[in-house]
Amino acid sequence: MSKFEVTLPELLNMLREVESAIKKEKSILYVGETKKKMKANKTLKKGKGNERLGKGKVAKKDPTNDKE
């Protein structure tokens, strides 16, 4: 691959070979061990969940009082 003068078809062939090699590689994620212990999150509580609130009453505007 140390050629400096390469024809376009040869360059295209090299590109295709490299692309296929890249697609064959598999990603690896390494998770290292730690000696720290994770603290429990205090905001998480066990229970029945959130209660639903009923619909509140909405005051209707009185068109007679709305003067500009």
C-alpha cells in the first residue's frame, strides 16, 4: 500500500476492501471493576405509585366584566 501512483479502479478496489474489513469488525465494550459500592438513591420509594388527582374546577370568565 505504499504506492503513490494508483489508478482509479485500483483505488476503488482498495476502498471496497477496507470498507468490508471495517464492517466485519465487532465493537467490544469493556466494563472495568470498581471497589466502590454504589449508594442507593434515596428518592426512589416503593409503593403503589402516584395517585390520580381529580379534575379541578375552572372558573369561567364573565363576558360582562371583561371591558377594555
